[in-house]
Amino acid sequence: MTDTTDRLGTREDASSAKTFNEAYGISDGAVAGLRHASLDGVQLSLNGVDHTARPTWKLNETVEFYRDILGLPLVHAISARGWGPPGHHDFLHFFFDAGKGATIAFFYYIGSQRPEKYVPEEHHFYFATHTAWAVETEAQLIQWKETLEARGIKVSPYTKHEILESIYFTDPNGYPVEVTLRLRETEVIDEVDARLTIQAAMETEAEARAENRLLADIDTIWRRKAKLVDAYKGAPA
């Protein structure tokens, strides 16, 4: 295999893309036929979050909210003509500092209007797409909530979910923002529990799909997980 450094100078440039799917690496989403990581001996890894990015059609309000109200420094901005496939708008891509090298970024597509499907919804499906930004202490989490409320922002109650405690609010675009405190680090037992939980969910979801039905409730998964837990406990160490 050629060393990666030998290929850096010959990488295919994104501007060569002829279609939207080619420009963004979009496939049909099927996983059948894809090679599993265990088969090629290559262990990929990530090093945290560089940035999140969402579109905005409220340029002034977004900058005022993140820079002037939240107080996050505006640290970088890209201005460019539309590129790649036809129909790509000229745009701004700008970034606010979110700590430890990470940024909160937005695209402002010049001359475009927000499509109907990007209008915020009061539904858990919509709010499931979000980013949780970390603080390091309980005092910092409390400071965030109290300070945001004093600045006029509506903030959720504190929410504990196992290893995290969080607050939530929305920005001028209607995007949900989470500020979270990690209560403890994950341990081996958490990894085992996660593996058995997801195995139970995958098995029952596959069975339901084969019968052309939806999973009824979480109890279905819990019952299967109980059997997996029993098998795990009875397995030789």
C-alpha cells in the first residue's frame, strides 16, 4: 500500500464534482456489500469535533445571537462563489469559537429563501438533530442557565440523562442548542450495556421489518435484552 503522505499531492479536488451527490459523497444509504472495519486491518479514529454547520436565512440575527448575546467570538469567515454542481448559491461560511478548537458554523446562501422543509417544528424528531456543547463543572452549567435567562433567553429546566446533565434553548433559526455537563466517565460496564442494548434493538428491529411492521415499544427491546444479559452472565469469563 502506498504511504498516505505520498498521495497528499494528488488528491482529487472537490471542484471537479459534476453532480450534487458526487460533490457531497452521497450514496443510497445501503450498507449491504460494504466492507467491515474488522476485515481490512485499518483502524480509523477521530479527534473530537472540529465544527458543526447549519444553514441560516437570518444572517444578522444569527451573528447578534452567537457573538453579541452568547459572547462567542467570531473567529473565521469564508466568502465564495457557488462551486461544484450547477445551482449552488454564492455563500458565506462563518464560525464562532466553541472552545478547545471546535466551532459553531453557519452557511448563508446569498439570494436564497428558506425552503418550507427547514421551518422549525415543535416535535422531538426535529429536536433530535442538535449538538451538545460541553462545560466542565456544575458551577459553569448553572452559570450558563442563569446568565442566559438574565439576558432574556428562554432556557429549559436541568435535565439529567444517566451520565449527563443538560440545559436546552433555541437560537434565532429555531435550532436547538444543548449545554451539557458530563457527570462521570463511561466504564467497561457501560460499553457492555451499550452493546447488549443495541444488539437487542437491531435484532428486534430486523424481525419487525421482515414482518412489515414497526417496533411496538421499548419493552420489546428490553425483553430481548434481558435474554442477552442472561446469556452474557452465563458465558465463561
